[in-house]
Amino acid sequence: NAIVNSAPRETTVRLQQGGAILQKAVDCAPTYRIDFALKNLSIGILKKCHKSKKTLPEAIAEELIAASNDDYQKSYAVMKKRECERAAAANR
């Protein structure tokens, strides 16, 4: 459930038309969704335990629980997913 809640459904791509670079919203491929979720979950875990008194298992548990509850204030991965989807919605 943590991976599903931290995987974006759509993202943006850069297209060049003439001399201008435009961003366009596109649907995400299933493998990209999983890769994006796992990358941001691992970054969030490392940020929680780096220069902190939290141990790695505590940081893993906290990030996975926050992501499975879809809590964007506590989970780095869910926050990045919402940021990506917000950018895609703005570029439709």
C-alpha cells in the first residue's frame, strides 16, 4: 500500500516545438511508477535517519507507515508524488 500511495499516476515531459520548450502532462508507465515510488521512499528513509538519533529500522518503519496512510506531511515519497501530479495538472 505504501508503494501504491507514493506512485504518481501522471507526470510531465518536455517537448521542444520550434525554439520553445513546453511541458505536457502524460500518463506514467507502470514500471516508472514503481521506480519513482521506490526511489522516493529510499530517499525519504535516508533523510529521516541522516544526522538524527533515529536508527535505520525506525526510519524505515516511520516512512512506510506514513506512506501507507497517505500522509503527505510525514512521508517524503507521498509529498513528491503530489508535487509531480500537481505539476502535471498545471500543464494539461
